[in-house]
Amino acid sequence: MTQENVTLEDLRQRVTAIDRQLIALVAERKAVSEEVARVKRAIGKPTRDYERERDVILGVRSLAESQGVSPELAEQLLRLLIRSSLTTQEHASVVAHGTGSGRRALVIGGAGKMGGWFVSFLASQGFTVEVADPTPAPEGVTRVADWRSTDLRHDFIVLATPLGATEAILKDLALRRPPGVIFDVGSLKSPLRAGLLALKSHGCKVTSVHPMFGPDTELLSGRHVVFVDLGHAGALTAARELFAPTMAEQVVMSLDDHDRLIAYVLGLSHALNIAFFTALAESGEAAPRLARMSSTTFDAQLDVASRVAQESPELYYEIQSLNDYGAESLEALAQAVERLRTAVLSQDFATFRSLMQRGHDYLEDRRSVAERRA
């Protein structure tokens, strides 16, 4: 076939053939990644090697440029492949450790989204997992409608229930004194304080966990898991060991520190996005019209705000209203907006510039820390 008589259909078939080769290569890369995970475990090397990743990415960018391919495209593609490889290796590591073999776990609220994540996570470690939930549980998992009907002789009892219901369950568990480790996975701890302390006072092995990610998360590299130290060293250690095979970054703190920081990490960020899309919705401007002339900054903010708008109003209201420290971050947001408003309306460039400079300095510190860690 010559260049002159090649048809559009011929070219499309060639592209299809190349696509199939790419998928075959991705599958081969995945298989090699599984072998890499096995070798790393055998020689005791960590799953993630940042220096190796950096060298590979720089090499691919250089190769792409020499081939007339966008280095940015090559890097994006490689990062996706690295992420897939890390997910494969992390899952293999969790399964290989098998810390749950012969042990039992009960997930109260296991039919929910985050509860379902813990069901899968514990099952992958070899635990025999039971779900206590009035709604149907994942296929293949033993379910009871009410946790009170179980013997509570589990090695771990995980509460993945709504915040409004969790404290009462914690208090009821305290009266039953289960022998295993008990922890909740609530986004806030203020509403659970009495229940957690009741377990502690009854001599139970209690701690508290906050996974800083959603139920759709597959790879824990770069994600944080917060562990609240309630004074039982054994419970804290046992909960942390569940995540030891993963690449999650573990953070230990007190109950008060947790909610004070969460007021900014979740409360402030949620409030900012709710205010953003509320202002847009009440502006009188149609969203499609704004989208036609949007900027990079607007698009990025709109993407985040769109995800927030899809979340549960009940959960987000609880995060705002039930945190003992929630008013602090909301007041900080209100004051910041007022200072910005005043600076603009009074034509006060010096104040405006100082706001920008202070933000630059604050965020530059964060960027420097991130670069050192990488």
C-alpha cells in the first residue's frame, strides 16, 4: 500500500492496532509490577521509591522530546502507569501480610460507602468480616441486621455509622465490654467524645480513626490516616498495624487537636466552596454562559465546588455544626472576606497586596515542605 492510495479506513485500522498494542503493553507492565512487589517484599524494600520515580519521569520526558512527543503528555501518561503499578503493589502488600488470617472483624454500618471500603480492606488482609447493618451487605459477606445479636468476640469492631448514631452505639458497646479493639471512622470526634470516653472508662481497647480519603480510593500513597490517641497504647498500635502494609501516611494526635484542625481542613474548605457556588447560583448568570468564558483558576475552583455540591448535605452540615471548634474557622473565613471586600471598595492596594503576600509566604512554606518530602 502506497502513501497515495491509503484510505481513512486504513489509517483508522492502524490506530486501532496500535491501541491494542498499548493495552497489551499495559497488561504486561502490570504483570511485571506484581513481580516487582514480590521481590520488594522478599528483600524488605518499601513499595514506593520517589527517587526512582523522578529518574523514570525525567527519562521519559527526555525521550518524548527526542521523538517529537509532548513531554507533558508523556509525563501524565507515565504518572498514570506509576499510579496503577503502585496500586497493584500496595494491594499485593496488604494481602501478603495477611495479619487477619484466622481473626474476626465486625463492621457496624458495613453496607455504607465507607463501611464497604473497610469490609474490603479487612477481607483483603484475611479477616473473616461480618457486617451489622439493616440494609443488604456486599455479596459474600455475612450480615446481621443488629450488632447486638452478635457475640462481639471479634478482634476488631469498626463503627462506620452516621455521626448522629455513632455515639449511642459507642455507649452501648461500653456496657457490653467487647474484648477486641474498637474504633470509629467518623470525620468528627466532638460528637463522639462521651461515647469514646465511656469505652475508655469501662476498660475497653478503644481508639479512633479518621481516614482522610473517600470510599472510592484505591491507592493510599500520599493519603493520610489520622489516629486519635485515647490512652490505650495497645488499641492505637493495633489500629495502626492494619495500615502498615499500605503507603498511607499515619498521623497520631489528640481528640481536641483532631477537631480543631479538621475545622480548617474540612470545615473551612467545605464552607468556602459552598459560599462559592452559592454566590454563583445567586448571581443571575447562567452557568453555561460563565463556562464559555471561564479561566484556568475559575475552572479549577468550579471542579472542586462541583464535587462538594454532589456530597451529602446531612454529612456536610454535621461537619460544620457538630464540631466544637467549627465556629473558629467560619469566623476566620468571614473576617478574611470582609478584609478583602474593604480593601477593594476603599481602593486600598497596600492592604490587598499584603493579603496576597501573606498568602504567598504561607503557601510557599507548604510547597517547600512537599518538595523536601518528595
